[in-house]
Amino acid sequence: MHLWLNFPASWDLKEASSDKYLAIMSGPGSGPASVPDALVTYGPIGARPDELRAWMEQIAQSDAPAGTRVRLGTAQELVSHAGWPLHLLQADLVDGKGNVLEARLCAFFLFMEHIAVATVRTRDRARQEALSQELLQILASRRPDWRSEPVCLAELWDLESPKPAPPRADARPQPMVDTAELAALLAQVDVELAARPTPREQLRRGQLLLQRPAEALPAFRGGPLR
């Protein structure tokens, strides 16, 4: 199980070490000398620790280079788009003189007895505040990638928020009868899968193919597209 976040097309997505993923928002300029506006690392979903608060603080203070320290900031409790708890913890990486070298925002997602982490890194707190709306939209979009789990688990993970929410572009389609309309929807999903394969689009394709049972099962399993 992995955390899945919905990043805009302007972000560059890469695989990182330790079974994690890295998303990069490019900064001004280009080339290796340019400094990213923001970095987001995210990865596996694990078991929820017993001492949750202490564990969250430990994560926020991890990876501090020698001669620096991490200063914890404010915490905030939110709810994601799908109604799951979202805990935010701010932290600053500072040098020996107290100068801020990096602003961090650690997002902790609770899935019943499971937890996942996404860490946002920006040059400073002012830049993070300027990007706050976009970053919160990305973090609140999170879902588990359950492709390696039983299909029925999808309904368990994808609980909807009890609060009214605007229609989503990836909302599940209603069963179609018109074969021409079905073909058009399948073509659209295939284009999206080719550009960025996600479990959400794979599930959507399988749901569309429920009118063709022989093709639906491979789609739900994440098998090869036809």
C-alpha cells in the first residue's frame, strides 16, 4: 500500500529511495542550478504507532544534517476531501545561529489503523505560505494506492466526506447503455492512463467495462490495457 497524491501537470514526479516518491515544483530559472519552489516526498502506508504525537514529532525532525536542528512549529487538524483525518505539523530546519534553512510541512494521513506521511519542503516559511492553497489542495487529495490489494478494498478506502463536496473530475461514471458514449468514455480514460497511470483511473476503466465482463476483470486487477 502506498499513498497517492494528485499533483498538477506542472509538477515533476520521480521515484525516490526507500520506496518513496518525490514531486518537484520547479523554481525560477532552469538547469541544475535552479532551486525548486517546493519538494514533496511521500511513500508507503504503515501501521499506526501507539505514541502518535511523539512519532509525528520524530518524523518532522528526521534527516537534519549535522550542525543543524529542527524547530517544531504549529500543528493543525484537518479533514481530507474523502473525509479522512489529516494532521499537519510545521517545522523549520535551522542552523547554529537560528537562521531558517528550510521550512517543512509534515502531513500525516490516518486510514483507520494505518498511517502515511507526506513531507513538504520549501526554501522558507514565506514561500510555503504563498503556496499554501495549492499545497493544501494536493495534500487533501490523497488516497491509498490499493492495486495490490483485493478489489473490494476500494470501497473501504474511498469513504466520502459527510460534508457536501463539489463534483470531482474523477467521479465514478454511471452505467452507460449507449455503446458510442461508452466507447468515448473508454477512449478518454485510456488517454489519461497513458499520460499518468493511477489506481483511480484503472478503477474507473474497470467500472466502465462492467458491461463487458471479460474485459472488466483484467482492468480491475491493473492488467494490460486493450
